[in-house]
Amino acid sequence: MFRTEIVSDTTFTVLKRYEDLKVIGAGSQGIVCAADDTKTGNRVAIKKLSRPFQNVTHAKRTFRELVLMLIMKHKNTIRLLNLFTPNRSLEEFSELYLVMELMDANLCQVINLELDHDRMSYLIYQLLCGLKYLHSAGILHRDLKPSNIVVKSDCTLKILDFGLARITGNEFMMTPYVVTRYYRAPEVVLGLGYQENVDVWSVGCIMGEMIRGTVLFPGDDHLDQWNKIIQQLGTPPDDFLDKLGHSTRNYILSQHGNRAGLPFKVLFPDSLFPNGSEDDDDDNYTNQARDLLSKMLIMDASKRTSVVDALQHPYVRQWYDASECEVPPPTRYDHTIDDAKYPVEKWKGKDLHQEKLFLDFCP
Ligand code: AMP
């Protein structure tokens, strides 16, 4: 039933129906291969989770990710097609493979391409649609970044993961990969309360990067991240600075004083946008794109636009389709999962089995 292959130093023990494995990506969660599904004739992506049950943090994260993948059914969130383990008993159960729809590239690979307004606005529209759907399940992503967004050459887009659990483990313990924080909203970096528009900041960072071709706020560390933000957007008002804590606040004031933000026309000059030689509407689109950015990249969440309003913004509204944006919400995610304190064996066995989430696939 299973076949073992070594793909780029990683052992993949997969169901025989999957052939011709080729590595296409690696992330904090594991290695991803493209493969032929001989049963359906489709190409698929197979992710081998790295040590899914190594410790309680891994086991909980694995469980959360699976529950979410099983409940999310939207064209802009990745869909699970199959799930299997070659292990034959619960005691042995240590390997887990997820089979997903195969996409062509992640967004990092697209950011360097010169995107016209139609493509850019369509990508941003789909991202907002996928987020609106996640939010309707009670999931606020909080860690959206280009490597966790995948696209196809026909410009369709899907969100690959479901972000940070409400209570996160120590990320350093969880992964040998450097955790990218460039896209995290100020309120996440500060550990403050957050609402749905926490993810709008990340969309702003991603859209800005598509236009500029480089990361907007590439901080070397926590403090430098603030430098990069303030150098461009200016010192936030006192009420916001007060939330930063004494040392960060003093650091910012000593480094920047009361710095005014740069106008968005300077941050994103016309020269960075598709040029209007052939299309008279391009100037108009450019102004709209800049306007949307200026509403998403606001440090203070209470003044930042919402996902719902962003979907109505003239830059993306042309794509609005109720069958994509107003779909019934999925089963609400049970947040007690994030708070539960079970031992690994329980995550591995009891919940995954007895909740009958992947009845057909497990040992
Ligand atoms: P992840 O482990 O989910 O962070 O994925 C790591 C990388 O693998 C992503 O950045 C993508 O480049 C690639 N990848 C993951 N899933 C897929 C998929 N379904 N289709 C295409 N590429 C994928």
C-alpha cells in the first residue's frame, strides 16, 4: 500500500497511488512535494509534517491545523484532499502526510514579477475574501505572509495556513526556521488585544511589497521593526506610543522624535506602478491602489480599515462576487483546543481518533 522514496534527503513513505514526487517547498511545518495522483490523474501537493508529535506544542499545533483544514471550505483557503500515515498503530504513529491541491508558486515568487493592476487587485481581492471567511469561523490569522499564500498562473490564490493559535507556544522551540515577523501588525508585536483588521495590516504589507518589490518593514529585530515602520509612516500619536511600554517608547522618541510620516505618494511613487502608456485608466488605478494602502497601513487598529470595507474599496470592488465574499461561515472553530493542556498521547490518539476527524485515514 505504501512506497518509500528519499526526496532531497527526506524520506517520504507515501500511498502507492502518489508517484513522481518532487520537492517544491519547505517551511516551518515540513517538506512539501508535488506528486501525480494516479487515481485521479491530478497533480497534488503532499506535505510531510516534521515531527508532528514530537512534544505537546507540536502535537497541539498538528491537531489545530488539521481541524482547521477540515472545516475550511472556501476557494481562497487550501483544501485537504487526503491524509495518511504509514504507521500501523497508535504507538508507532509519528508520521503524518497531508495531501492538498497543488498550486504553482507561493507569493514570494510572484512579488518580483511586474504585476499589472488587474492582477494585483485580483490577488488582493482574493486574499481579503479568504480572510473574511477565516474570520467568519472565528479565526484571526495574525501571521499572514507571502510564503503562506499560494497562487496559480491563472492568478487564483489560496491561503495555506491558519496562522497563530490564540495562545502560541514558544516559536523558537517549535521550529529551526527563522520566524518572519515583517508582516505582523503592531498590536500583535506588542501583544495587545486585536480584532479582525489585525490581518489587514499584513495585507497592506504584502500589497506594498508587490508594488515596491522589497519588504516594506524589514526590521532586523523587534526594535528595528519599529524603526522601519516609523521612518516611513511617522511617529504614532501619544495615545499609541503609551501602549508601547516605557523602553520602546523612549527608544522611539530618542531615535525619531516627532517624525512626520512620508506621504503615500512618496512611499509609493507613480514610477513603481504599471505605467499608463496603453491604458488611460492606469493613473486612476494607481491612485486607488495608493489610497487602499494608506487605509490598510495604519498603526492604530481603531483607525485602520476593516476587511469588509477593504472589499468595498474601489480598487478591489470590481471583483466583488457575493458567492465568494458572502459564503456561509464554516463550523466555528472550537477555541478550547488552543487552551487545552493534554499530553502528547491524548492529542495523538484520543482527539484525532475519537473525534472521528479523519476516520478513513488513520491507523
Ligand atoms: P508550508 O510548510 O505550508 O509553510 O509550505 C512551504 C512552502 O511549500 C510554501 O511556501 C509553498 O512554496 C510550498 N507549498 C506548500 N503547499 C503548497 C501547495 N498546496 N501548492 C504549491 N506549493 C505549496
